[in-house]
Amino acid sequence: MSDEIQVSVRWKDDAAVIDLVGDVTTFAEEAINQAYQSASSDGAINIIFNFRENDYINSAGIAILIGVVTEARKRDQKLLMTGLSAHFQKIFRMVGLTQYADLYSSVEDALASINSNGSS
Amino acid sequence: MERHMCPQSTRVVELRIPSELGYEKIAREAVATVARRLDFNEDKIEDIKTAISEACTNAIRYGSGADARMKVVVVLTADENKLDILIKDPGAGGSPPLNTGIPDINGMVAGTERLGGMGLFIIKELVDEAGFVEADDDEDEGNQFRMVIYRVEDDQTELDQAAPEDNKGGTTS
């Protein structure tokens, strides 16, 4: 019973937006890593992980995201996360992931932050 | 809000799911239904769903080596005051994880700690009681993990949620 997830990359202003539709579990590892590598290969400095609010994320999925954080720090990339429900925002804070990726309610809010910081 | 259970009544729901990652989602949906009948608020139901997902994932991954021929048994016992969740696995996958400490995310990012090992910590943060227990029945071999979530009035829940606690594991360098 593999969980279905669709991961795609699009560009918005100066950021790569990785849209995740589906469950973020151990089954999502390959799709997430491929999307991240694709965005990086295209020169992304700002990468927004855009979650769908009601999807299921477990600790294995969080571990995948921590792996991405590790790579992003080596490349001086900025990670931002959007669309998370209040529950998963709480979980991300609980495990410390928000030390490495700022949370925003929407892609537009994340882009506004990038633009105001002039980090593009 | 009207409660859906008769006073002093107990309801038991038992599930047997294949020991295969992904099937924990059935337990997740079932516990949400039971928790709604107990009138837990939606925030607490999300906590319970995440806790049971993590516990079932551990049972599948470590308790039975993700061998789909084996079963993980989930027993949900609901009464007026609490939801009691027992998760049984065959104990065939080696020792279950026991680390309940704050995840060292800085170590994971630095590569000095392995990725993962966060499930029990998350569970302990989200429910009132959690831990491995001894089986009541000698014939029950394997691991048994129990979680209890007490039903509190909404006023108290709001007070508890007013002060979320961030991970204090360190700062970004």
C-alpha cells in the first residue's frame, strides 16, 4: 500500500516552488529529492515547499525534509515552507525544523518575505 | 456540545491491519471517528491521529519487520473520560525504538546524528500517557504500546494550547 504523492516544481518570481500534493511519508523520498535536485540544478537559491493543508505528514516524511535542509545548507539555499495546517506547523516547531525553514501561510507571503529581504 | 456516548458506557473497537507501511492510515481514520464520538475537539483529534500513525508505523517497521503477512492489532477503548489506545505487534522485527528525547535536529543536519528517531518523542508530546506495557495475557507475545488521551473541557484545552513549546535543542549556526 504505497502512498501516492505528486511533486512538481515551478518558478515564481525568483523562487522555485515545489508543490507537494499527497502524503509526505517514507514513500515520498524519491519524488521530493528529485524535485529538490531539479530545482537546485536550475540554480534555485530560494526554494518554497508548498504543502496541501489536509495531507498526512509523518516523522519519516519530516526526516526526508531534514535531509533536504542538510543539502540546502551546503548550497547556501534558503528554504521556506507554506500551506501547512496549524497542526503540522506545531509538529515542525516541536522537532526543531523551523530553525532551518521559515513557515508562511501562502506562497505569496513567502515570496513577499524573500523580496523584502532582498535575498533573491 | 452533545456527547454521543451513554454515561458510564465503554466502547471497544478492534482493528487488525497488515504489517505494511501505509495501512496505519486505516487506524488513523478509525481513531478520528471514535474521538469525534467522544467530542474531542478537532485540534486534539489531529494530535491523536498523528500519535496513532507514529505508533502504528513503529509497530509495522520495528515490531514485525514490515512483513505484510503479520498483523498489527489496534484496540481503541473509549469511555466518558478518556480514549485508551493499545497497539500490539508480533515483536518479530527486533527491539522497538525507545528514544523519547528531544530530537537532535542540529546533529542530523550536521551529519553527526542519523536522520529519524522522532516518532516516540512526537507521540509523548501529543498524548497524556504513552509507553510500552506488559501484556495482560501470557499468550500475548510481542510488544504492546499504550496511549491514553483524557477528555478535558474545551476551556482547559484552550489554556493548554495558549503556550506551545518550541524545540529547545539548540540554535542554527
